Amino acid sequence: MESRNRQLLIFIVGIGLVVSVAWTYINFKSNPTEVPMPGVTLSVIPEYKIESGTDLTVWPKGTIFEQGRAAYFYAAKPKITTTPIIKINGMNEGLIHGTFKSRVLIQSIDEKSQIYWSHKLNESPLNEFTLSSGKAFNQNSGMVLDIPDAYSKVTKIGEELLFQSGLFQLLVVSDIKVSGTVNGVPIEKSIVHTLPINLQQTSFTIPKSQEITSKISLIAEGKVPALTENLLRIIQFNIIPFVIDFILLLLLVALYILKQMGKPKAAKDHTRFKEWITDGSVEVKDRQDIQILSLEGLVDLAIDLDKRVIYDSKVNRYYVLAEDIVYIYDTEKTNSILENKQQLGKLLLDRELIKPEQLEIGLYHQKKFGIRLGESLLALGYIDETGLYSTLASQSAIDYYELNPEKEKVDTKWIDKLSVRQAKALMAIPLGVSSDERLVIACSQTSREGITDVLQEIFNRKVHIVASRPSAIYEILEAIEKNETEKKNDVISDPVEKDPNKRMGEEDRKHFIDSYHRGYLRQELFLKALGFLDANLLIQIPEKENILSWMLRNNIINRDMANLIKGLSAAIKAIERRERYEHKLPDLLELLYHSNYITHKTKDWLTLEVATQAIPLLDLIRNNLIASQDTLADALIILETLEALVAY
């Protein structure tokens, strides 16, 4: 009922949020949009015309010269009439009053435009004008400039001063003052504009009107508001709708989080893995059952076995069926097991094996590093292995057997039924047969559900489990493995000598090839093809733990092999997608390079040497001590297995 009420509340708040957002949008659209103010400029255009004053062969009297000539000659007795234009751009409303007055000067300057001397020739009367939108001021009467006469005067002044080396100019200097209102803004400006005419010995030059047009900004163009300013303005004009939107959104998020938090872990896991789960019922008669402590672990096992997880809602259990074994995840039983495990700390305190403050530190260490409480206490040095595992045995009502690796003599006739590799995975070692004909097996992981049934199935006889220290079991198994190796005078035959495709199966191989084409190495399938991993081993791997790390820690594979498999993943990813679909495989150099055994420089050198010296690659690597024999052997096994799978 509580869940339904929460779902209804989420629905109501969601509808409210939609309505509120729509209201916010309507309010936003109804607000006037802020348009940036256009700029207003005043332009002074020094218009003029040049007219010849006498008849010449090339120019009759009255000829109007176009602007922009390289030179205008005094022989044509030219005269310049100036008719300046003043106009305003960007004004929508307003009126400007102004005055205009021009002065005519002659002067001598140096190359840096510094003035030697200056003399005023003429001055126009003060003209008044008004400017409005679309209206300009045009001085129709203008001023007439006699250029040859001006040149005569500057040369005369130069002679008087005994100084003829300067550059002579005739200047028309216009003083303009404007005031008024433009687009509601008061304006007052003073402008000085100059029309320069350069006087030379036989001619003069004058720039084009557009080249010396002055543009003065009266009102700067308004800037487009920045995104932040716009957003703040929108919020400012719609503060109430935005506050309501924000509150409803926060409420909706809080309700959703509470809904997710309120779900039981079992329900969350069921939803998470629902694509792998099928509803149904299972008969477990005549099947050995093995308890799995998490739904995730059961799903991973189902994927590796290419099976479906069957959920029986009547008993609230999950099953995976595999031949004569059924793997079960029972939430109630799992909670009971985990609750019993949490009692270890109390048991150790009751037996005075640790102190309360040591337990507190151990629990903190356990939580911080995500390990078991017993492992945490061992790592901190608060308890020894014998004390811990004898207590665990007592907790599980199992006998404890103290193994001494230096003195224990173990009969190894069982190796043909249980390999050393499997024994390490199960952390179990047969000790011998008791008087009641039961096989006594020492095991450090006695709390595993179904461990007794699995061992009975392997040996096909009744067994009696006793607890023991894991380090002792491992040390004895290492000694047995070493002894067996010495007997054969060779490395124990690697399972990859068999056909990888038969180990993997057709369906698994299809999944593997599909992943390869996508640039991903399915490590669990590849380890299966190599012969290092099977269903019995897979169920021993804790949930959420990396397969390679677990197998390495349990000495099922060596560090070299684990590192090369990681390098293979990187090498496959580096191959182009098209080439992967064409079944291109990494070669030995690429594998060693991506495994960080050789540098790019070494890889290029080996490639060049093989091409130029015609030396076999393996010999080149061995002779130059680039990789060990064991590394090369493991690398070749990996490459041969991959080739067998991809090219099958």
C-alpha cells in the first residue's frame, strides 16, 4: 500500500511539474524581448570638384576632373570647389542643431607631418544646420580654392624664410559642433575635419572624398546580453513560476530516490537481472544442490553455462540447472548465513582471542577495504591463522585439523580424480581414509554450501570434512605440484594442447567471435578455451571479483599468463574493426608490446631485423634476451588458442 501511495504521489507531482513548466513558458513568451539599441554615427563627407580654368590640348576650359588622379597640373589653372556633406545614421527620432565653419590654411611640414610654418588664407562664415532622421546638411555654396595661387604664396613665403625643403600643403579645416537629442539621448559633440591638398612643383594631389570621410560615434551600439544575463533576466521577470518549478523538481527527485531506497535489495536485484530470469518451478530431486550467496553470482554462473535463471515465486528461490547439479540462490537462507558470519566477532571476544578495541579496528578495516572480518584481523596481526580457523570451525560445528606442511605426509593417489589446480580452487586436500571408510578431507572454506556434496561427487564416496589453515593447505599442494613436476621432468601438460573449440562449445564460440569482432575479449570464455576455467571453478569465484585476479591469487594461472591475457585484450582492441571482421589476429610482437614487455622502439627494431636479416623472430628474441622462455611459451599458447577459435 505504501508503495502504491508513493507511486501515486510521484505521478501527481510529475503532472504538477508539467503544468508549472507550461505556465513558466507562457509567462516567458509574454515578456517583451530586450532588443539591443542600434548605434548612431555622424558622418562628415568632404565632397569636392576640380575644374580646369584654361584651354589645354588635353583639357578644354571647364573640364571636371574625376577624383583619384595621380596628379592635377597647375598649367590647367584648376580650381577646387568644396561642398561638404554632414549626415547622421541610425537615428530613429530626435533633432540635432549644429554649426559649421571652414578655414583655408597653407603650411610647410616635414616627413613626420611636423609643421615648420602655417598661414591662414581664408575663412568661411559660420553656417548653422539641423539634422533629423533621413535629413543631411549639404553646403551647396561651398568654398572655391585657387590652387596655383596658393602654390605661388607658399613658394613666396619659402623664399622669404630662405627655406624651400619642406612639403607644402593647402588645408581645408572644418570645425563642426552638434548638440541635441538622438533616440532620447542628449548629444553634444565637437568635430574637426581636415581636407589635405599636397602642393608640388608643377602639380598637386588630393585624396578621394570617401578615403577621408570621418565617422564619429554619437551613441555606441548596444551589446547583445550574455547568456548569463539573459537567464538572470528571464528568472527575474518570472521568479514565481521558476521557484515553483524548482520546488516541484526537487520534490520529484526526492520521491524517486525514496522509492528506490525503499525497495528491498532482493527486488532491486531481480529488476536488475530480469532479462536473465524466467518464472517457473523446479524439482530438485536426485540433484546435488550448491548454495550461491548472491543473485549476481548466480546470473554470472548462468551466463557462463549458457543457461537461464529460473525464479520460483512460490518459494522465493532462484535456480540454475546444470546436469546433475542445481545451483540455488535462497534470499532467506543467504541472510541467515550472512547473519551467522557476523557473529564471528562476538565469538572471538567470548573466547578472549581478541580485545574489544581490536574488534572495532578490525570492523573498520573490513568496511574500508571490503574484505572479511577474519582476513582483516589476520592482516592487522590481532589473531593467528590457527586461532581464527579453529574458531570458524567451532562456529560451524566442524572438527579442526592442524596441518604441518613440514611433517605432514599426504597420500597423492587422489590426483587422478582431483587435480592440484582444482584442489587449490576448492582449498581442499584429502588426508586419508578413516576407520569408517570415509575419506577425510581438510578444507579451509568449510562454510561453502554444497562443498561436501561436490567432493563426494568427485571421489564417488562418502567424505568427512575437517577445517584447516588455508596457508598450510596451499603449501602442501605447492609441494605436491612441485614433486609431480619433477617426476615428469617437465611442466605439467598444459590443457591448451587439446582442441579449444571442443572445450568451449559452439554457442560459446559464437559469443566469443561476436565479442572479438567488436574488439572485446571475453576473458571467461578464453580461459575456458585455454582449459583453466570450468563450471566447478566458476562457482568458486566470489561475486564482483575479477576472474583473472581471483585465479592468479589462487595460483590457478601464473602471473605471466594473466598479464599476457590482459595484453591480448588491448591488442585486439587496437586492431581496426574491418580487419577484425576479416579475422586478422595480433602477432607475437603486438602481444608482447600491449602486455608492456617490449617498448615501441624494440618492437620496430625486431620488425626491421626480421625483415632485413632473415632471422626467425623467436631466435631473435631469445638471442637478445628480450623475453624469457616461459613468457614466449605462454604467449605462443595464447596466440595458438586464439587462432584456433577465430579461424575455426
